[in-house]
Amino acid sequence: MRVSDLQLKDVVSLLDGKKLGRIVDIELNNEGQVKYFVVEPKHFFNFFKSNNEINVGMKEIKKIGEDVILVEI
């Protein structure tokens, strides 16, 4: 699976069912392994909102489906 495929999926919290946003970036460690995914909430008026990025670690991802990524945050 490519990063561009993951960026098309909504990230949803298993705890409350809220849509957290979409993956916009990936942070890698020195060995080239994924440290975490950067999820940015979508806002209609993005310029009014502060940058509320969420870092989602690999251990927090519970399921990657066709349309969504389920996380436990």
C-alpha cells in the first residue's frame, strides 16, 4: 500500500466514532520505519483554525479498511 492510498482514507476514532481527519504526512525514524502518521482535521475555514495536527503511532492503528483507518486514540 502506498502513502497516497492512505491519504484518501478518513481516520476515525474507535473510542467515540469521530472523524479525526486525513493523513497529510509521515514521520520516519533514522532506520526509515514509520514513527507516526500526521493527521490533520479538515475545516471549511482552515485559515481561522489553529493547526491541530494529531500524531498517530503504528500501535494506535487498529484496522485499515477500504474507506477508513480505525485508530484507538
